[in-house]
Amino acid sequence: MSSLRPDTPLSALSRCQVFPAAALTVETGALMGDAIGDLTEVAAGDVYRLEPDARAAELILSRASGRVTVAPGSMLGQPGKAVTPLARHRLMSERGVPVEVLVLATGGLRLALPLGPFCATEDYTLIASEPVAGELASVASVSFARGTRITLASGLQRPVEELAEGDRILTRDHGPQPIRWIERQTVRAEGLLAPVVIAKGALGNEADLVLSPDHRLFLYRGREGELLVRARDLVDAAGIRRAAGGHVDYFHLLFDAHEIIYAEGIPAESLLVTPEVLAGLGEDLAADLTARQRPGASAPHPGVEPSSAELARLGLGAGSEGGRR
């Protein structure tokens, strides 16, 4: 297992697949024909479609300077130019599948980074938008903080930092499963990287549960079915808060499939391998993960991610972060 110093950048190089923002335009709605853009350039309810001949290109990022810039060898952008996130948009496909799109700017380019599968043959309705601050790598971070107890196949619990590849973990859907890959990143607990703390008992958890903000919890809500809710969307609900300041050790757990495991007694997702996750891990960790992953690791769990309105109706996500979605 590798060990990163607290002052080590998350990565020297990161990679992600992006489209020109001009290729994702309003097909029906108030801003018909306009490309997806920042918060002032979109309208909720507009329906977007990706141009059929649009092709994703690899954007390579560098953080060696302490800021996000275009790295040499990138298919897009000018090396050394800053890459700035402008907005994060939540869209819903015509099949009812939610997907988020991050709009980036570098030099005179506007780029759209889908944070999940995106199909050129489908329409996507804009549900909500939010500003973006902090480090680009945080958008796909799915990890447990040091000290989080994970339930083993035996039913016993063990702190995540004491787990090793091959340890068998209890999963909700497939019983005991071995850990295929586990790694640690140490980051500054600031902005979008600051962990979410779910206080003991807030969701029936046996102790405080500390997660990366985009980590999704599995919640069953009767007629609503099986929901996957991001930790950051629960902030300011009773007993759930951000914990900024200092550094935090985040641990990633990979299985043969995208699993629901138990952390402090709460069902939570394991690492889902996507291009954005690979970008956030950095070149060395991403290469190691890619070499070890199996095909099922990139297939998402079928749980549904609810909208902010659905969260509010269920009595969840009532706070400042959830309310923006």
C-alpha cells in the first residue's frame, strides 16, 4: 500500500474524457440552440442533446504547480493554461438516469465533463445547477476516512486502514467478497475535499461515519425503492455536517463489482471505476488500479440517485449543500 505525505499533490498528471461544451446544446426549451455553460447560461427544464458526431477527447491535467493546469500531451488545451470549473449541472436522461456534467474553462475553450455514462442518442433534461469551488479531483472521490469500521464476512468490524487485499468483506448483494485493491490518499480537508461526518445514530450508524463528500450511501425508502444518496447532499440534516481543517486520510476499496458494503453499520458504496475516478487518483494510482480492476468494477449498482426535491420530500438533504442541488 502506498503512502502519500500530507504535502504531496493528489497527482502530477490526471486524465479525463471531455466533449466541447458547444457540442451539448439545448434541443428544446427556453435557451434553444445554446450550449451548456455557467450558471448564468442555463435554465432548468431545458432539454440537452449531444451532437451525434461529437467525440470525446482526453484532457490531461497537471497539479504539480499547486493549481490545475493543462499538461503536456493533452489532446485539448494549451499546456500550462489554468483549468477552471465553472458549474456543475445535474441532468436526467429520458430513461430516468441521473448524470452530472462539469463545465470547465481553459484559455478560450469551454469543455463538458460528464460524471457518468453519457449517450449521444438520448435527451437530457437539466434538473439543477450549482457553483463549483475547490479542487477538480474532488468530484469523483469515493472513499472512507481513517478509523471507519467495515463489516467483514464474519460479521466482525475492522478499521478500514487495517484491511488488506484479499480480506473478505460482507456485501449486501453478493455475500462475502474479497477486496481486490485498496489504496490511501492524504489530502487537505478543505473545500470540496472536506469530509462529511454523519454523527452516531443520525442514520442508525453505530459510531460517527466519516466519508468523502461524493460517497453515496444506500438507503431504502419504501415506495421510493433503493436510493443511493451522496453524503454531501445530506449535510445540515440532523447530525450531519462538514468537517473542514487539517488533513484527512481517504481509503478506496475496490471489489470485482460495484458493491454495497457496511461502514459503521450503514450500507455504502465501494469504489466505482470511471474515467473521472481515475483522473482524481492521479497517474500512479490510476495505472495500478487499471491493471488490477476486473470488468464488473465499472458497472454501477442499480440503486437510483434521487433529485434534491425527492430528498426534501423524504426529509433528507434539508441543509445548504443539499438545498442547492
